Amino acid sequence: MKLIESSVELLKQEPGMSGINKMIELAGRTCYKSEDKITEDSAEAFVQRMINSHHTAMLEHGTVYLKIPFISNVYGASAWGNTPDHDKIPSHTQRFNIINKAAIKVSKYYHNKYSKCHIESTYKRCFPITTKRTYVDENKSLSYDESNDYKYNDDGIYFEHIAYITTNLRVLQENGWIDDLKYLCEPTEFHEKRITLRFQADIHFYKDATRHRKHSFAIESTRWINYMKEKFGMSISFMKPTWIKQEDIPELEEDCKIIENIYAKWINKGYKAEHAAYFLNQGVAATVVITAFASDWRHFFDLRYFEKTGKVHPDMLDIVTKAKNVIEENELWGYIMSFPSKFD
């Protein structure tokens, strides 16, 4: 039996599809404590096994940043209105009235609650174009051909748009949008970032954290992990509570040892870990990986750090304070706080 302190670390996703796969593998293997099986080239196969078994929950931890260009006409089928104002960029709502395939690619993310979409638009005037056009963005980093999806009207007024989309691999996989990975890019100033933290906490922390429904979670599974195996030191780790008096720690250790002995007894009787887990309490230590949009982390800290809805559990406040410190050290606290609070 061990009493341990809580801790928090920031996990940074590496660039490209390889980085997406590695983050998914890291989160997924947390559940089974099989991080020792991670190799330099194991991630892609791990993710494919998740997909083949329809176990797509862990794909949420792979953040996908997309950059999709599209062009819209001001008149007719693009439905900007009967009297378009050529001096103004159309409103955010109007932008999704465009009838062409590229706009549909964007609108599906706009209406997906697990994705964030930001559009930058540029007003253009050119000679009439009624034939094939290939759009290339200002950085020459991607191109898009919508040959038959739109026609310009005679005065050649149109808008060039770039949609900056933040989503995750589960959204693409479950909706059949995997082809959109051709728009994969690294995050820009226009993408809302997703941030991943790994907590060494107790099961009670996880129960509170899952109140934040849009976050993505991976937790060490007491169902599948047999703590009596050599790999886990044949012992159970318990989180040291912040509220315990120093003179009561020996008694706490004795009680935790009793819980460990009961757990071991039922394992030794031939029961599986998922059965013996019945005797574990919520003070048992567990690794928890959480990924969320920066704006959702803002709400998390509103509730769990700033206590906007009332006092939080002292152990929760302690570990969330550690999370805040880690985020500050990585210069992300100001970014998270730049998003509006739901309580303002």
C-alpha cells in the first residue's frame, strides 16, 4: 500500500497525423496501464485496432486542425439576399447559405457540437469566371478545386473564405469525414486550441470532472487492472487527502492497508480484477487524461477553481490549482482566460 501526492502535467500533441495517433495511443493505454508497450511506430496500429473494434471513444483525444478554403458568389444561388451590400462581408449566419460543396464541408463542422469553426473572409472583384478555377491560399500550403460547384455572375463579385476548424478524429471517423484529413494543418491563430492534461488523482476527482460533458476522458480502469500483479508492485496506491491531520496519517495507512488486503483476498480466491474492484474506495489513485477546448477549460476553472457555483471539495481545489500552475508555466493561462465566462 502506498499513499501518494496528486500531480498534473500538460501533454503536447506532436505535429501531423503521427502526432494525432500518438496522443490517442497515450490516452488509450492509460486505461489499461500499458504505456510500456508504446514504441516509436506503435501508434498507427493501435489507432487502427480501436477503429476496427468500433472502440472509437479514445479517438477524441486526437485533436484535428483543418484549414478549408471556399469561394462564394454574392448573387443568386449563394443566397446572400436580394440586395447584396458589396461594402460588407456577409454575416456569420449568411456565410452558411452558400450552395456549393466546399461550403457544405464547412457547415457540417459549424453544426457539430464537438467542433469549433472560425471563418476569415476577403471581399474580391475580378473578371467573370465561368470555367475551372483552382484556389490556392496565400501561403501556398493548400489548394482546392471546385470546378463545377459554382459559377461567378457577370460583374465578378465574390468572397474568398478560409474556414479554420478544430475537431477530433472521432468526429471524422464516426461521421465518415475522414477524407477531410487532406485539409489537415498545424494550429494557427484562428483555430481554437484543444489542451490535454494528465492528472494523477483519485477516483473521486474523476467523478466530479465528468460533469463537464464536452471534455474527453481516459481513466485508469479498475475493471481491467489487477493491482496484485508484479507489474503494479502487488499493491494499491491511494491518494493522500489534503484534509488529513498529520497525526492521523498512520491510522489512515492502516485503514488503506485493510482495503488492500480485502482486495488481494478476493483476487487470491480466483476472482477477476473487475470483481475485486467492488471493494476499492474512491480514494484509490488513478491516472486520468482529459482533453478539451480552451473555452471549455475556462468553464472548468470557473467551477473548480474560481468556485462560481459554490465551494468545491478541498482535494479537487488542490489538484485544480496544480493544473492552473502547469497551464501558467506553459503560457496558456492567459489564452484560456481570454474566452468569455458563462458567468459574466
